[in-house]
Amino acid sequence: MAYRVTFIPGDGTGPEIAEATKRVLDATGVDFDWDVQEAGVDIMKEVGTPLPQSTIDSILENKIGIKGPITTPVGTGFRSVNVALRKVCNLYSCVRPCKYYDGVRTLYRDIDIVFVRENTEDLYAGIEFEADTPDNLRLIDFLKETNPEATFGEHCGISIKPISAEGSERIVRYAFDYARDNGRKKVTAVHKANIMKFTDGLFLATATEVAKDYPDIEFEERIVDNMCMQLVQKPELYDVIVLPNLYGDVLSDLGAGLVGGLGVAPGANIGSEAALFEPTHGSAPKYAGQNKVNPMAMMLSGVMMLKYLKEQEAADLMEGAIADIIREGKSVTYDMKADRNDPTALGTAEVATAIIARMKELGA
């Protein structure tokens, strides 16, 4: 039977890299039944929302999906479609591997770190109070009553940071299970518990307790600012890193930078009922329609999807072909060339063609 998979092209450059990825996934020999759905600024112009209910229903019904990047307006309008999808589909675990591939231009080598980010709580829960609104002023009055030492600026927006024991246990346990299932040896919990004792402190205490159930996996903790320095100085010491939502967002981009950038940074959002795979990078709308951008991050997200489906042979074939193309450095987009103006750089679609050809050589 074919796997019925929700396929969301996205907007900006999303449709181009999504189509390239779909072509490569189809060429692995795994049978897919693509359920094409829309999300983002383009569909918002037509139906008034960037996230139609039909798209949500498709993911919940099919229980697996892959999507291109989606544009989110900054500072105004709708909140992030990506965040909304994770919340409404309860995709509580964001998994972002940062792996070095030979041929990528970077100062680092032999890095293979997996960031496991809590997806539903923390500052990304979206509980905010706009400055000078009645609700905001009532909240400030309440906070001053309950904490006389609290101080606020004259015009102060407020965000609430919820972190629960239940959410923390769920994500930390996922990180340890991932480590055990994938032959990883260590889990590092990242926090700022020295300052935020009742939120990050709860996350750390929960992680420490969960770690007792996994005596075969080494456990350690790091304060987030120290973790940033450690990743730059000695990233080879780290394996699986589990973090609350905001730190996970920031540090996974740092990890992507270590291995060459967002062009090779895949991602997955996984819950108990569904999984959605997507590249870490944004939609780069200024390059839309130019057949120029690097599709490999979404393709590597497709590799993650194949592994999730237990199609390990197909996953190894696809990743091996991508790794070969990167190593050779000929059939890649401009951003992976030593000179970004190199006239031999290929377009998005042509990279997909080269990877498919390599898969055939490798035995697809």
C-alpha cells in the first residue's frame, strides 16, 4: 500500500523546493499517495486564513506530512503558521539534526548533534498582553500586588512563559528514547534554572528525574549561555540536546551554522498521533520563482520521514546520494559553491535531477 502523506508546498520558494523533494522521494521506489494541501500567505489571500481547517484535518487524518517553508509576517498579523500547526496537531517534539556532510564549507568537521526542542510551551505558547491595553494594565496591577519588588516600564508588553512538569517530562523522555533507539550515548538538558527557578528550574528537575529511568544513557545539564560557548568551542562533545522551546529554536540554528548553514538543516515535528517534516529555514520570498534556492534541507527532512516510516533502505539510499552530490560539489546550488557567483551552479530542479541520477547509480 502507498503511504498517504499530507504534502504542503508552502509559499515563497517553498513550492520549488517541495516539488524537487517530492520528485526525489518518488524516485526512491517507496510508494506515496500525496494529499496536497495549502498553507501560508498565498492561500490566505484566497480564503482569509493562512492555515485552512482542511490542511489541519489532512495532517490529523493521514498522521504524517511534509511541508515547504511558509512566510510569517513579522510583528503583526497572524502568528506563525508553523507554531499553530505544532500546537493544533500536538506535535510536541521538534527534532533537528545538525550533521556534517563532507564537501560543505564550514570550520567544523565530524559534527553529528540532534537538537530535541519542546514545541508547545514556553514563550512560544503565545500568551501575550499588548502594552497599555486594559488586560495588560490589570495584569501589571496583579503582579505588583503579588510581587512588590516587580518593576515595569511605563509602556510594557508582557509575555507569559508556561513550562509544565508534564510537558517537560514528555519532551525529555522523547529525547532519551530517541537516543536509545538511534544508538546515541548522551543527552544534555539545557536551561537557565539559575535565574528562572520556577520554569527552567522545573524543566531541569524533571529532566534529572527522567534520566534515572535511562541508566544506559549518560545525562548532563548545561546553562544555556554556557551551552552556546560550548557548542562553538567543542561541539564534538555533544550528542542529543534537549531544550525548552525558545532555547531550542535559537540553539538549533547555531547548530545549523556549525555544519554549513540552514541549507543542510532538516527538521521534524513529532507527536503521539502525527508527524510533520520540514526544513529549518524560511521561505525566502525574494527568490521565489527563480529556480535558485537549495532544496537539500527539505530533501534531508524527507530522509527523516523515510526513517520515521521505517523505510531505512530508501532513507540510506536518498541520504547517500545527497551526500555524494555534496561531496563532489558540482551539481549543487550557488550557496554551496566556493564562489557564490560560480556560473556552474545548478538550479533547484536540476539538483533534484542530479540526486535522482545518483540514486539510480547507487541502485534505486
